[in-house]
Amino acid sequence: MKLNIFVLSAISISFAAAETYRASDGSLTLQVPQGWQASPNTIGTTPVHVLQPSNGGDERMIVGVGPATANSIQELAQQTVQLVTMQLLPGSRITSQPKFVQGGVAEISYSGPGGQSAWWQAVMLKDRQYVTVLAGARAAGAAMIEQQSRAVFASIKLASGPPTQSKAAPSGQLAQMIVGHWTWSHRTDNGAGGNAAYTSREIWIYPNGRYQYVASTYVPNLPTGVDPTTTVTGTYQLQGNRLMGRADNGQQAIFTIEMVEGGKGMKIDGELYIRE
């Protein structure tokens, strides 16, 4: 899916003849602007809904709904900014601090890579779920794309009950459950003198199919100049309960995933990681 968007055809988009779009799993409905079309897509393993002009224009609106790991709208806004500027649109920057409005909603504006595009985003925290619209246009069309995406965001209605289940639902649920920040640690006592080695691992799994892994080892009397920290970033795919990771340096590995304690813990090849 194209994310580096340089957009805006000079068309006026009205909701007067908007069509209702319903997600195939029944999770949400929204109003599609006249002259636009909506379709399901994915970012990594995360399902999203993409709105774009029917005439082939490059404007985009990306609508996402899923379980939230944040405990407040402020925390969710911080996570969202990091995801957009570091993963979805590398090189972009926020043009103003998140604005918090009634209803548990944060509004965020970005300048795209090189300053040639403008992005507006609304994100809401509701019933432990996030709801977001991220929309992009050429910089000259910032006001128009914001107005259009505000209307789409306001039209979103979430399902009152759980989404309709399908044969692929268990895998989709697991893909959502693994997203977050996970930690593992181990201490080894070396005996006399109280010297001990300490190893910690942290994994950030992002909903767009990217991950970051940081491992640190403390060893007493470590020689100067030796860096005990290893950082790896890359992409991942989930097939069943098998997580396939591909590091940015080309190395690959496959792990077996098992969620425990209602999603508070995740076993990776039998080692228990705790959700932070």
C-alpha cells in the first residue's frame, strides 16, 4: 500500500451523496465521501480500511480500529506519533503538539517527508480500542484533507458487539494480541563475591509489520569499549502461531508464539515475555 503520498486534485468532495461502507467483519461502518471509494487492506498484519478518490487521485485516508495497549488518550497519542513518524512516514514530523478534545480524541498534524505533503490524524481511545483516521494530501491541500477526514472520522460507528467471526479470525486475533512492548530478563549468580550477570531483552512489535529488538547483558568487569547492547530492527509476518522475522540486515528467524495470562504474557519459543 502506497504511504508516501504527494496529493491533491482540485476537486470538491461532498458528503451529500456519501455511501455507507461496512467492514467485512462488521467491526465498523463509515460514510465514504462522494467521488471516493473504500476497500480493506493491511499494514503488515494489521487490517485497515483505505479511502481514495475514484478518479485515481493520490489522496488517501487510512482508517484503523483495534485493541489498544495504552491506558489513556495521552499515552495513545504518544504511541501514535512514534508509529507515524518512525514507521509509517519516516522523515515526517509533527507540526503541532497533539490537541485533546472531548470524547477521548487527540488530533495531530504532520508535515510529510521533505515538507511536500500534509497529514492530519484523529485518534480515539474507547473501550480499550483505538480508532484512527490518518489522511494525506499535498501541502497546499492541508485544509481540504483535514475537513474531509474530520467528516469521515465523525461518521465512524463501531459495532455494538464482537466482530463477526470467520475461519481466519483466530490468526487475526493473535496478530493484534502480539502488538506491544514485551520484556524478558534473567539473572545468573556467579557464586562467591556476589558477582552476577544480568540479561534483559525488549521487543517492540508494531501493528504495521515492523519490530525492534534490544538485548543488553551486564557482566562484572566488562572491558572498556565493549558495548553490551544489541539492537535489531526488521519486519515480521505471522502465520498461525509461527512468527517469521526478517532483520533489516537480511537475517531471518522463525519463532513459535503462545499467548498466556489473557494476553499479559507471551511465550516466544517457550521463554516468557511480559507485556509492559
